[in-house]
Amino acid sequence: TAKLSPEKLLCQLRDRVNVTMIHGSDGPFNTSEWQMYLPRKNLSQEVGHFRQCAVVSSAGSLKFSHLGPEIDSHDAVLRFNGAPTIGFQNDVGEKTTVRLVNSQLVTVEEQKFLTDTLYNTGILIVWDPAPYHAEIHEWYRKPDYSFFVNYKAYRTRHPEQPFYILNPKMQWQLWDILQENSLEDIQPNPPSSGMLGIVIMMTLCDEVNVYEFLPSKRQTDICHYYQRYHDRACTMGAYHPLLFEKNLVKHINQGQNELIYTHGKVTLPGFRNMHC
Ligand code: NCC
């Protein structure tokens, strides 16, 4: 269904999606108060760059996959929200280099973001749904979730752990490309954490293997590999334009189609290795 060739689409992603983290020099964060909380180094200064990376979706189809050792063999591993490794190492591995969380998770008390030790490993990145192509100032006044309070609280408790705020411009730059390459109108909601995480890793890595974002033969209505909850919307999308994200990722896959079926695995090139 995509309108551009895979090569052109990859170049559009590289050239139009600006993956940056909020920095102390970005207004309205350029206050002395925010300087105490925001990381001094930007993300690539902090981590350098990786050869091979894995992005691990939270899908129920990871259960019984035995992909753990393969996932851990990567130089860096990105996970989402409250996805655990303890007790699931065999299927999802145990390495966590980056964890991308949504602002709801950071804000809502029941999610235990401030106290659950799950969050204390790796580099944290939080993102929040912003109005379509809003200026940072507009978003800052009225974020979707009021996560700044807990962001600061977490930074005070764990000052040594790198913790970034994703620049909200990225979500709509990516959404525009999803819309332009779909035949239907997409719901005007930001891409899922999954899609954002894939593009973040394409900026840091030479090669990105994504696991169970495109479902394998293990596809199931079980939402997450770590819960019993059933909901087809987890795989197909409701709020997020997940189906369109998955079509786009399928289109730019450089791995064998067979590996989607057997491993739920897609291989994408890092942006630095692309020739546009
Ligand atoms: O479920 P969630 O996503 O944390 O999953 C992370 C990413 O994995 C991919 N996924 C997940 C399940 C599945 N069956 N198939 C998949 O492809 C998706 O790409 C997904 O983004 C989110 O995107 O942030 C989301 O977060 C949850 C929830 O807020 C967090 O888990 C914290 O509890 C949302 N669920 C609800 O709000 C109830 C979900 O809609 C999106």
C-alpha cells in the first residue's frame, strides 16, 4: 500500500524525522530550575553508537518464542514501558540498554514508576502526546499527561541514571510520513511507543532488528507477554495508528519474509549507513 519505494521511504524517515531529546538550551526548558534536571549530554554523546540493536515489542506473541539469547546478542536492546525481563529471560532476554516509556506510565500513580526497580536499569526516555505540530511552548503549558512532576522526582532519586524527554516534534514528523504513504486517512493520534522506539534506534545503530512488532506465527490476542489480559487492539491498534505503522515497517524490511513468520523479526538499516 505504501506509495514510495522502500529506499525512498527510508530516506524520508532519515531526512524528515528529527530525533532529538529536550535539552537545557531549548526554551521553555532553558531555566535554571530545569538545568538541574535535564541531562547535560545529549543521547548520542551519552551512548555513542551501536553496531547491532534489538527493539523488543511487548506483544503476547513473544511468549514461548525462546528469542532471549538472540535478543541479548545485540550490542543494545530497547524495551517499552513496564515490560519486564525477570522471569521472562528465555523469551525476551535480560539486557536493557534503553527503555522508552509513555507519559501516562510516568504520571499515573498505580503504575509505580517512582518505586518499581524495573525502571532503574538502562537509559530512560519518556514521550508525551503533543498537539499536531505544536510548538514546544504550547505543549509545555498543557502536556497530555502532567509528567513533569514525576520526571523531576525520579531525577532527584536517581540522578546518575540518564533520563531524557523526547522532543515532541518527532511524533508528528513521523505521523506525516505514515499518512502520506497510506491510502486511507489515519486517525490523528501520535504513533505508538513501538514505532517511535524503532526510529530512535535507527539513529543510534548500524542495524536494527525488531522483534514481534510484526506478529509471527505465534500471534495471539494476549496483549503482553507479561500479562494475561486479552485484547486484539493491542496488536491492531485503537488510539495509535498501529496498523499503518506495521504496514510501513513491513515495506522497509530488509530481512527475509520467512523470519517474520518464524521469529517475528524485521531488519532495518541504521540511518548512518543509508545512501540517499
Ligand atoms: O502496550 P504497550 O504500548 O506498552 O506496548 C509497547 C509497544 O509494543 C507494541 N505492541 C504491543 C503489544 C502488542 N500486542 N503488539 C504490539 O505491537 C506496540 O508498538 C506498542 O507501542 C504505548 O505505545 O505506549 C502503549 O502503552 C500502553 C500502556 O500505556 C503502557 O503499557 C503502560 O501501562 C497502552 N495501553 C493502555 O493505555 C491500556 C497502549 O495502548 C500503547
